[in-house]
Amino acid sequence: MKKTAFITGATSGIGQATAIILGKNGFNIIATGRRQERLDELKKELEKNTEIHTLNFDVRNQKAVLEAIDSLPKEWNQIDVLINNAGNAHGLASIEDGDMKDWEAMIDINVKGLLYVSQPIIQKMIKQGEGHIINIGSVAGKEAYPNGNVYCASKHAVDALNSSMRMDLNKYGIKVSQVAPGLVETEFSLVRFKGDEERSQSVYEGFDALKAEDIADLILYMATRPKHVNLADVLIFPNAQASSTMVKKS
Ligand code: NDP
Ligand code: 8X3
């Protein structure tokens, strides 16, 4: 029987590439995000290959998250893989200058949003007697970097939750894994720098950054291992990157 993957933040970057690769490799897809036109485009592209159901909600709104998950038709009730991907950085400023609204957004989306989505799906997985959660963390959750303060803190929280969730859910046979990427060229920097294309582009100049498809490829590998194998935590860098702050640029 085909497995179903529930992917948050499937409207761009890593989440979108993951929906596409999983959809083309035997998974039914539940794709979520806030930009309806992107969800519609993805549905159009993927329905040639697989079954796809879309849900539009903001992960910050717990009521909306629960209603969206409750609204799933019976045939979409089984969720085999949850990919907690929705997230972003907002701003890059020294702690004394940081914008409280940016801080709240990162904590609300990257941490609280992940929890809002996870719990109702974990309840389903417990009833199913199996499931796999793949959390998208970051190198920023392994080592902080200057001006990264609250984004790094939010991803350190994902790192801690990944370990702790794995311990809590081990008794139910549910796998919990993390992918912690370095620099991936997506809309991430455009969001971080509030639409400043030049500043956003400069992040990825002078080296070959990872592509969203590289991360999606890893997620496909992780999601298709045999039942007894769990890639618990994978740090993935572009070859030019050696740490959160060391990137060899030409
Ligand atoms: P993108 O900006 O391309 O994608 C972010 C996705 O998250 C979008 O689909 C967006 O959908 C969704 N999202 C953002 N805010 C919300 C919200 N409030 N409610 C629902 N969905 C939301 O960035 P990436 O693909 O790069 O980022 C994906 C994940 O990867 C994030 O968790 C990020 O922290 C992590 N990451 C990224 C790295 C990089 O270098 N790019 C490196 C390490 C980790 P919509 O706007 O439609 O709601
Ligand atoms: C995204 C990678 O280094 O921009 O998590 O924080 S970085």
C-alpha cells in the first residue's frame, strides 16, 4: 500500500522539492502552506503522478492547524511520514538591535508551529502503531553564529525536540529523525531580508550552495529505509561549507 507524507511548508524551497520527489517515488502527499496559488500549482503538477491533498493554514494558529488536520477526508486519515519543514529566519541583527516581532515570528513558527502540527499527528501515529517524523533543523541548531541569536535558538529548540521526541515515541515504534542543513539556496534569505533580492543573492554568491532538491533527495532516502533503520540526525553541508561560519567562497 502507498504511504502518505504530510509536509508543512510545501509551497517553496525544501518542502516543495520534497513533495515533488516523494510524490514521484510512491508517496501520496498532503501538502500544506499559506500561499494557495502555490498549493494549487503543486497539486496540478503532482496529480499526474500521485494522489495529493492540500491544506492551507498558518502554523502559528493552533485552532487552524487542528481544524485543518480534522478536516482530512477518511481516505487521508493515515499519515505515515510527517515532515516538519515550515519555518524561516526573520532578520539578522545583533541582539541589542533585534526586532521583537521578528523574534516572536521565529519562535511562533519554528518552535510552537512545529509542536502544534506534531501533537495531533503523533496521536494518529500512536493509534496506527507506526509512523516517522522528520524534523527540518539546521546547522544553526548545532552551532550558533553572530547575529543569528533567535533563529539559532529556535533551531536549537528543534534539535532538542528531535532528540526528546525520539525518546518519548520510541515506546510506540515511531521513528523520529532530523535533517540539519547548511546553506540551501531557496526563498529563505529573501524572507530573512524581507524581500531584499540583492542582499539575499549575496548569501549564495561565490560557491555552490545546496539546492532544495539535495535535501529532498536525502529526505526520500530517510523515509524509505527499512523499518529497523532510522537515520536519527543528519548534518548536510554544501562542499564549500565547513561550519556555520566557515564557507569557502571564490
Ligand atoms: P522557504 O522560504 O523557501 O520555505 C519556507 C516554507 O515554510 C514555505 O513553504 C512557507 O510557506 C512555509 N511557512 C513559513 N511560515 C509559515 C507559516 N507561518 N505557516 C505555514 N507555513 C509557513 O525556505 P526553506 O525551504 O529554505 O526552509 C524550509 C526549512 O528549512 C525551514 O525550517 C528552514 O529553517 C530550514 N532550513 C533552511 C536552510 C536554508 O539555507 N535555506 C538551511 C537549514 C534549514 P507559505 O509562505 O506559503 O506559508
Ligand atoms: C539556515 C542556514 O546558516 O542561514 O538554517 O542559518 S543558516
